[in-house]
Amino acid sequence: MSREEALATKLPADLKRSLDSVCKKLGLRKNFVIESALREKLEDLLDRHDLQEAVREATGFHDWEPIKKTLKN
């Protein structure tokens, strides 16, 4: 069972109104929407970081133009 902690943050007024409106219209809890969005964003950020690291560490990368020229000959 996970332990919950409070998180206080300020949001732009228009974003807060949109959140309130969507949650009311769809019958969702704000905490659920915020937690889901934050988990997804964190995963995306880590994926991007991992991809950048992999590209930096990749070996055997060759520029495509010289390879295309040798294939045409």
C-alpha cells in the first residue's frame, strides 16, 4: 500500500478552470486526473532522457549520405 503525501502547487487560472470543467463533465476526481497526467509526463521525460543517452552512447552510427552514394555506384 502506497503512502500518500500532499502536494501544493499554483496553476494558471485558465488551466485550473479547464481541469475543474473536465472533471465535472466527465465525473472524474481532480486528484486522479492530476496523478495520471503527472505519472505519464514523468514517464515521457525519462523515456526521452533514456533515448538521448542511448543516442550519445551509440556506436556504429554513420552518416546516411556517403552510404547512399556507395549504393548508387
